[in-house]
Amino acid sequence: MAKCRFSTAEQVVQWCNLPGDVLTIVLTHLFGKDYANLLAVCRSWRSACRSWRSAPPPLRSVPNPSASPYPSLFHFSGNNSMCKFYDPFYNGTYVAQIPDELIDARIFFSNYGWLLMCQDTQLFFFHPFTNQRIDLPRLIQRHTLEKYGRMCFSTPPTSPIAWFPVF
């Protein structure tokens, strides 16, 4: 029986050189665990994931929410910095550690993998898997925030056309 000659190292090099536009298409279809695995493949893929600013990774990993009926559910585990995410599509629970200073922050909304949060009078976006934080203009008084019961956003906060209705 003849043995197949196949260079594994050669194949890895080819996959690491995957064109950015192809990698972007792949990224738009990944869920939390798959996105994390993609980050672990190689430096060039990890770099591409970080530079892909409008990516909607882990919480809802599809750019069009109607494309998948499976949102991820999340909750904080008591008074520690562990946050659990449940993905009904994979029937799996994933854990992310958030910075300790965010433990008492309030979550208003989530979309595109981002959480819209508030702490005292500071509204901000937080991505629990990348620990990226985007601060919004500070509110003058805390009761101003309490007056608005609902907030949402329809595009990732890194999008150049982002807008945030407040009800």
C-alpha cells in the first residue's frame, strides 16, 4: 500500500495566508466558541479578527439577527467577575472573565457581541470576550439615566454610522 506524502507544515502556511476578504466572510458566520477557536489558529488570523472592527462576535455572531433564531443568553455569577454565556445553538455554556471594576455595572442592552452598560453616570459599551470598552459622553445626573428605561443600538458601536435610540 502506497503512503500519501503530505506536508502538514505546508498546509498550515497556506491556511495562515487566507485572504482577508475570505476570512471576513468566515467571521460573519461564527458563534462564540468557533470565534474563540479561530483566534487560536495563528497570529495572522488573530490579527485579522482584532482589526475587523465591525465584527459581531460571540453574543450574537451573525450580522443579520433574523438569520439565526438563536441569541446567546448571559448572566453574571454572583459577586465575582465571571460572566456565563449560554448558546442554545450549540447547547453550550461559556465563561468569560470581566474586569472587577465592572461587577456593579448595569446592563441595558446587548447586540453584535457588545453590552450597553452603565456605571454611576457613565454609559459605555463593553465586549466581554475582547474586554474592549467604548465610553459614551458622561451623563450629568444619575436620575437622568433612570428616567430612560430602555436603550438599544442597531449597529456595532465601532461602526461609522452607529446611532443609539433612548426611550
